[in-house]
Amino acid sequence: MNFKSWPFKEAKKLKSRFKDTPSRPINFQTGYGPSGLPHIGTFAEVVRTTWVRHAFEYITGWPTKLIAFSDDMDGLRKIPNNIPNKELLNKNLGKPLCNIPDPYCESNSYSSFMNKKLQEFLDIYNFDYSFQSSYEAYKRGDFNSGLSIILQKVDEVKKIILPTMSEEKQKHWSPFFPICSKCGRIYSTRVIQHNVENNTIDYICDNQDGIFEGCGHKSNVTIFNGKVKVGWKVDWALRWFTYEIDYEMYGKDLIESAKLSGKIVRLMGKYPPTSTFYELFLDEDGRKISKSIGKGLTIDSWIKYAPLESLLYYLFPNPSQAKKLFWGVVPKSVDDYLSALRDYEKISSEKKPDSPLWHIYNRGTDIPRYNTSINFTLINNLISALGADDFNLILDYLKRYDLSSVQYVSTIDDLIKKAVNYYRDFLLPQKKYRIPNDREKKLLNRIHELLLGFEGEGENELQTIPFDVAREFEVLPSEIFQMFYKVILGQERGPRFGTFTQLVGKDRVLHMLTNAINS
């Protein structure tokens, strides 16, 4: 099994971790911080981990388990821009996400709403996963054994963490973050005594940093059953220790955190998981997408404009290479996915597992056939040319353009619906038709004359018309195309003239040319 796609490389790396067949399932984990609405970056981590998991199962035959962990015991540090009821949230800054009211008034808490949103989208793709809430795990006592070890080795944990912190933060740092029993905040408390003999800590709620103001309450509390949580790097190690995690991916920004967490879990008596990092997703301006400020694509919106599988196809290439995620990538992503569907049957059976489609469709099961020239861009060009987004009208044009499309009616129906949404929300608002000048009207008129007298067949012959006009008027073909797109379609770029004319019909293009010439 000399497969070269990256999930198989990761799977082989994980397999080398074991000398013999384990007596338990191999545990994979993904992490989610529910401080804001889950975006595609969150979804991508689960998808990629699943691809590695499936590749691992394929080469070993061993049972596996995927834990989708939500850190809902974390405190709310700032309010995302895209979350309502900011006044309510502002009153609860510094409290654990699981103890903050739901600003949408749909769930029991802020984090339960966010957790539900994540699970809804994961369920669309039919993931096989076990969802785990940090709050429930702490309260249930899952971490009690590990917490006791951390308390016993608190000085050794400090030796690992303190050198990475400023002198000011070193003074009062503890791996434990108690929840104040009076004001309910987690970031306003400070540990003043670790009591190893009875697994408790003494704390005072006196943090006065201007955001999380302490209430001054002083108390003693057990470290068990959700009365405290541990800080991020220690918490990560605690999960690895408790659930015996064998594999986990993480963002490039967490490389140093992973190293420190690895040292802590070794201190606790176990090994860190096999892992790899992925590059962060960037927005249109090249900046990191962050759910904490509410920017970037939400994972439930892509499917309004494009098939889910097109997103997966876009996500599949090497995770260590950065990708931009904004609405402008949608059309090409869909077209690339459709092109891959057309080519899949040409791939030999022994090489199919290296195809992205093999991974996207659960080890190559039920990959749909698609062998027509119709793609997302072509549909959008048709909608733009018709100036109408009537479903049946668009479908009728597509059937006339490519008779083979009737074999793939369900796929094309879905593409039309999503293309209409994309056109309405992203293309139509950007359209700016330009009135041609006298010289440009002469060029358009000549195109009209040649098209009117055209008696050939096929896109390639139609494509010669603008080139003939360019030679006749001694202008660059690119100049004619750019003018044609802006004047006729109201956009910067467009389809090949031959394809466009074949798609919408000779009479429709002649009508559009006439209107432009007479404008």
C-alpha cells in the first residue's frame, strides 16, 4: 500500500507508534473552543482528522474512535462581533462559557448553543464521532485522577510553564483556575495555596485587570468535579492523559503549546499523541480567520452557495499550506470538484485511494458520476446573460446546451439552486454596466455583423469572431474581451465568447449587442 496522499502518510506515521496490535480502539481527538460560532476552520480540523482516521483503518483494520472535544469550561474573554445581546454578555465576561446565558435564547447556555451548531454541521457530513463537553467531563470526574497528579507535581509543572511567561505573570501563576463561588468568574481568581494532602486549593478573587474585576471573595475548594479547571496547555495534556489520545492535529499557532503539553503529559506518566500541524485559514486580506472576532465563512453558509463536497475538495490539499477562505474562492472550488468527478473513472483502481474523492466519499463509496461540460461558472454566466434567475428557464437553456446533462439532473438541479443564491448575493450587487464609447460601438457592431452572418457550428468556430474583429481593427483581442465583459455582462471577467454564445444562443447575444450599440 504505497499510497502518497497526505492522510496515508499520517496514518503510517501513527501506525509506527505501536509495536503490537493494541487491545483498545485507537483514539483520535479534535478540539473546539466555543467562544464564537464555528467556522470552516473548525470543520476542517474534524474533516482532516477523519481522513487520517479512515486511511489508518484502511491500512491496519484496527478499530478507532474520534472524540470531538469542546472546551466549554473556558472563560469568555471578549465578545465576537457577530453575536447578539452584547449587553448580556458584557455582564458575564470572565465566566465559563457553560455558565453564561445563551444570547440567542435557544439553549441552556452560551456554549450549549455553540456546541449544538458545531454538531449540526458535523452531522450533515455524517461524521462518526463522540462529542465531549469539557464541562460535563470535569463535572463527571473524568479528570479527577489526572488533576490529583498535577497537584502532586505542581512545582514540576511550574518549571515547564513559567519560563515561557513574563516575570509579572510568573508571580501568581498556578495550573489551576478556580471558579469563584461568589461572582462565578474564572479569570478573576488567584490561587494562594496548593493543598496536596486533601486535593484542595485556597484562592482569592482579586484580579483587577480592568476587564475581569475580582469580587474579593476568599475560599478553599476541591480540585475535583468541576470546581476548577486547569489552564490551556495543562488542560490539553490532561485530555491526552485521561482519554489516551493517540492522534491529534492542531493549528500552526499551537506548535509551542503542543510541545509544552507534551512535556506535561510525560511528567504525568504517559506519551503525547502522534500529531501534525496545519496552516491557519486566511481571509481575503490574508489575515487569520478568527471566530473570536466573528470574521470568516461560517460552516453552515457554504452549502447555501455550493455543494458541501466542493468545500471538502478545496480543503483536501496539503494542510501545511495556507489557504484563503472567502466567497471569491467558491466558483473555482465547485468547478475543480466537478472536474475531478469527471476524471475519477479514468483513475486506475490501485491509485484511487490517492484521489481526494476517495477520502471525501468515505473510502470511495458511492462517488457520483458526472460527465457533462456544465459547471458552476457556466451556470452563473448564463444567469448573468439572461438577467433572470428563474430555475426552469435556466434548466431549459442548460439542457439545450448539453443534452447529456439530463443524466445528472439531481446534481445540476442542486447546482442551479446554489448558483442562483450565489448570483443574487455576490455577483448581482457587483455588476456595473459601462456604456461603450463610439469606437467601442464600432467594434460591437462588427461583432454583431459577423455573428448575424455566422453559419458555422460549435464553440471553437464562434470563438474566432472576436479575434477576426481584433485583426480587422488592429487591436489586441484582450481589449475586445475586456470591453465585451464590462459592456455586455457588467463584470470584469467572463466566459469564452464561443462558449457564451453557444450557451445562451445566437439570438440572445445579438439582442444584447444591439442594446449596447444603441445605448
